[in-house]
Amino acid sequence: MSGANRMIPPKELLHFLKKENDFVIVAHISPDGDALGSSIALSMALESLGKKTIVYDKDPVPEFYKFLPGSERFTASLSSLKLQFSNLILLDCNDAERAEIGKLQFTSSAVIDHHETARDFGDIKWIDPKSPATGLMIFYLIKELGVTVTKEIAVNLYAAIATDTGNFRYSNTTPGVLRVSAELVETGANPSYIAENLYETWTDSRFRLFLKVLNTLEIYNDIAITHVTLEMFRETGAAIADTETFSGFPRKLRSIKTSALFREIENNYYKISLRSKGRDVNVAKIAEIFGGGGHSNAAGYNIRSDFKAAKEALLKAFRERT
Amino acid sequence: MSGANRMIPPKELLHFLKKENDFVIVAHISPDGDALGSSIALSMALESLGKKTIVYDKDPVPEFYKFLPGSERFTASLSSLKLQFSNLILLDCNDAERAEIGKLQFTSSAVIDHHETARDFGDIKWIDPKSPATGLMIFYLIKELGVTVTKEIAVNLYAAIATDTGNFRYSNTTPGVLRVSAELVETGANPSYIAENLYETWTDSRFRLFLKVLNTLEIYNDIAITHVTLEMFRETGAAIADTETFSGFPRKLRSIKTSALFREIENNYYKISLRSKGRDVNVAKIAEIFGGGGHSNAAGYNIRSDFKAAKEALLKAFRERT
């Protein structure tokens, strides 16, 4: 068992999950392994208790996450959501806007999340920024509900935890993370199979885009800036989901404390990912300046601007905050 | 504790370590994190029992491993080894030739290793190819000797285990690996500090060489081949130790099962690193054909040839073996 680091879900959340029978589980847009794995695992656990669940994300499951057992549970169509599903569970984000649920009607809502930037949403909230991953909270929640962790649940939770700890490389890799992961491996999660699917299933397009991105590297003191233009997406045939891990790469440079990746998603509209290393730079605080959010080592925001102005605004924010 | 996966050192090894008072601990040439961390940890443990140790490696400790506490214990000079050190402990390899100990005299020898390719060397052998890392064996050995794992020992053993499990991404990431790692974190090993030192301290030269190497990528069915010429080393100012992780990178491509990196270390003399993913290709078997060895997913050999002929010989070996 995972000992001292054990997390205890709030009683009202347990009560809500036990009492109600139908749930819409909703994760944030551009879902990552933690959002996807947590949602699927919770859906499986609730269904094993005889509940009905619908799992919704506005964006489709990225190709390289389709190995997650149960990933076909995700629907991206709100029209399929019937009115009797009146209980919302928002996962891995705490802001309904970030999930773009639009006109979805619900009477009760619960939020399970570990992000630092907390918004005022949800009747029941379990928001623990100290938790390394939402997947870890779901692990303890499932145990507390008395549900047996199956192999399929284990794979989803391991993938969730691996994603949000940078495969045990980030500062949130606690003894609890490692012990729970050991237990998930014993239950059937295969670390190398999961790592291969998460990190080693690049397409040729993705690889070629990666090379192009590395070639854009600019360094400003301890900040690395790389960017992707619409042109590069066109030339390589790669998509925005292909760039997910690119932002972290320049941190390999000893001299770099923060890496920023600018991705042009529309003409003069950029999606920026910030990654820092160590404890010196809290990039969530920087992202908040631009209306975004995240964790201290991984955050993001969007900006309507050309690349040069967007870059200068970011560098200015760094000069003023640090 | 680490439960069912616990490893039990042979009684004669424990007896040897308890009875004798002076040891030369020797690791293989081109030492990696497992060789270095295991050697330092064992040296610290034996000295805490009042023994004398000398830690020897023919090659100097690579710059990015100098964060390991106690890395200054390594000597690369045989002349400093006095005759009274008559007990040899060979670590993370099982062939004295691979450690290039030359004329070093000893009366007794013990081998602690986890490599598949076993040679006939050593009075006492503890060779367990099932062990994910020599560091894990040293962990159990230290416990069995009744030595308390200090923070410094924990950092060395965590780095050793992280190195040889690809930071918990390879198929040798067992529940035992994760539980022992949890214990080492509790004892003071810091996963993100260690990962940053192992993976995120690239110099500009190393980064530039990496870009050049990626640009040499050739693909033959499911085999990726990259290479480094003497010219590239000169142009970037990077050294051979800088290329250590390059060989694994092309495995990111979904279509690739094996990645081979050819490094020209002298004119027409190549050092080849093989990395495979999954269980399909055992690269140790391929390396053995050329007089090398290693693990099923990571192996290597040297060849005196030009690049073209060396590449063709390797591709031929693959065609014939698989």
C-alpha cells in the first residue's frame, strides 16, 4: 500500500458518487494522458458499481492515446448526451469553460483536479494542487469506493500518472507516486508498453516537424524559445497534437531554465506551452498573466498576435516577474 | 520494503565482503550511471563497515555524472593502486577485459553484474541477468550487510537504477524497481534533481551534435541508422560521452524497432550502440556476432571498417538473425 502519502477524498464526493446513478464525466479540451486515463478509469469504476456514465471531451482522443483500454468511451458529441444525465464530474480541470461544455445542462457538479489555478466552479470540489496527477486522486477514490482495480483501470491510471510526472522525472515524483505505480504494475500495467505508446509512436511527419522546431531554437539568457508556423504544419503534415512533448525538449540544455513553444494555430493566433525545470521558475504564474494556467513546471496560454510581438510580451513578463 | 522481488546475494559473497578488509572496486570502461552509482554506493557501504576501498575506472567520470556524491572517489590511475589491495570487486560487467585492469594484481575476485553475456571470470560470481540494474543488486547487498542506506548512497543507487531502466521506461521496470526507488526517495534521493542532472545538462556542443546526428537518419525497414563522423565531433566540439543517449532517440518513430548509432572514434574505427524496443529484437545477440555484448534492449560493439561497410555488415546480421 502507499502509506503516508495516501490521499483522502472528501466525504461529500463519496456520498455523491454512491447516491447518484448517472454521470457525465468531462475532461478538458486538448486532453492529455492524465485527463484521458483518469476519465476512463473513473467511468470503469463507476460502471462496475452499476452506475451509468458518459465520457465527454470536446476534442477527439489523440491517435497515440488510443491504446488506452476504454478510450472508445469518449464521445465528442454533445447531442448524444441525454437530459437524464444530470450529474457532471469535471476532471483534470476546475473550470467548465476549459472543458467547453457549452449548453450542457446539469443539476449537480463535482470537480476533481490538481491544477494550481482554481476557478469558482462546482458544487463539490476536490482540488489538490499537491497531487502529482488527477490519476493518483482517482486511484485513491476508486479504492475508497471499494472498487477492485482491474488491469484496464491500472493501465489508464499508470498512463495518467506517467504523463503528469514526465514519466517520473518531475519534482512531483513522490514515494507515493512510485508505490502506487508499483501496485498498478502488479495489477497488470506494463511500464514499457505504456511508455512505448506514449513516447515512441511518432509518425514520420511528427519526426520531421520536430527537426524543424529544433532548428528554430532561440536562446534569451535562460529562456529557450522554439516555434511552429502554419507553414511547418502544412509542409510536414503533422498536427498540433503531434507537438505535445516538443516544448519540454530544450530543457535538456544545461543553461536553460524555461522553454517556451509557440504554435501558430490560426493566422496570428498562437498557443504557447511553457515548461520549466527545478523550483526557480513557476510558469503557471507567467501563464496567468496571459489568461492561461497550469502547474509550476508546465503551463500554457493562447495569444492573438504575430510571433514577434507574442515573443516580446512573454520575455517582458519574465523580466518583470523574476 | 520491496517484497516478493527481493534479491538474495550469495552467502560466499557476503562472507568475502565481511571477512576481507581492503577492496579494489572496478567498473567497466565508458562507465554509465549504473556502473558509477553502484561502485560509489558499494564503496560507501564497505567503508561504513570500517573497510578500505579504492574505486577504479580506466575512463574518467563523465562531466554530467559528477553530481553523484562521492564521484571523486574514482581514480583512473593504476599506479595509485597499492599491492595490499588484493581483493577485486568487478561491478556492472563480468569480464576483466571489459574493465581494462591490465596488470592489476589480485588474489581474490568477486563479480556483481546483471549483463546477459557472461564470461568465465571471478572466484565469486553474482550475475543475475534478470536484475534490472547492478544498482538494485547493490541495494539488497547493502541491506544484507546491515548497512544503513544514507542519503548519499540513495542518490547513487537511484541514479544507477534510473540509468538502466531508461528512467522507468524499459521492460525491466518491475514493481520491485519502483518500490526500491520509493524507498530511496524517502531516504533522500530527489527524482527531479537526479533526472535533471542525468538528462538536462546538455552543453550547446552536445545539442548541436544531436541536431547533426538526427539529420543523418536513414531508415531500413524497421531499423534506424544514425552516425557521427570525426568531422562532426570537431565541428561541434562535443565528445563521445556526449552521444550517450543519442542512440535511443530514433526509437520514437512508430515504425522503428531497432536504432543503431555509429560513432567514428578513430579514422575508420566505429563504436556502435544498438537500442531496440519491445521484446521482438534482442540486440545483445546481434552485438555478440561482432564481439560485443549487452542487454536485449541495449548493446554495443566496435568495428574497424569504413561506415558503409560497417552499416552493411550490421544490416546483413539483422537479415540473417531475424
